[in-house]
Amino acid sequence: MKSYQFVVIFVCFVTFSIGAFSRAELCIAANNSSFASYTSGKTRTIKIACHRGKKLCLEDESGKDASSLDANDDDVIVWDNRDADIVILKIKQKFLRKNRFLKRPAFQSTPDRFEGQLQNYNGKDRSQHYFITWKYKNGKKHKYDPLIRINPTQPIE
């Protein structure tokens, strides 16, 4: 075998090995029951309390509006659906927006609960633009687009 063939084969092997490892790591994270077991951040729960037309009513732990939530590096965000009339289909970053979550924005841990852990940006101010796709139990899909502010310099008033 010529030396350049060995180099080409070796580079292909390494490339495919790294790709396979990345996909396997994603599958392992998606099947985890909770991020909270290995996070150093705080767990923040967003309750999906109700819906009004196409808008979802999001509340934080204290019952305040969470359509724009302040969070920090490494925090785990838990979306908990408490509205019996709707089904949450997925939670995902907006198209062409940077994903600020580890792996993917959120995975479904139970039928009414999604979880995602924020990446660590060493205290830099960032935003996570995302949407919640939901539907009435008997019907049409809708999208709602809240915001998570990561390490904000000014709190939401």
C-alpha cells in the first residue's frame, strides 16, 4: 500500500469514528431521565399553566410570567405542562438561531415534561430564542415563542 493511501484511510477512519461517537453521545443524553443528576446549575421550572388563543401562559416557580425567563450558565430548564387541554409536541431553538442548550434544546422526559441544560458561557450575556410547538388535544398545531436570557446584566422588570 502506498503511503498516501494509508493517510487517506486513516483520516477517513478518524473522521467516521468521531462522527459515530458524537451521535452515540447524543443518543445517550436523549435517553437520560434527567439532566439534574450531573448539573452544577440551578433547576428552573417553567409551568405551562394555561393557553389563551394561540398564546401559552408560562409561569416560573413563584407564579410570575416566564415568557421571558432569566437563567444562568449550566441551569437546567424544566417545562412542565399543567394544561390538560393541550399537548406539547416539541421545544426547539428557532430556525437560524444559536442553540444555547447542551446537545439540543429539550428532550421529553415524561409525556408532560421537557428538560434542557444551558451551556456554560463563563458569565457572558446570551439569549436563547426558542419555540414550543403545541396542539389542542383534538386539533390544530400552534407555535409559541418565549425567550430565555442567560446571565443577563439587567433583570427583567
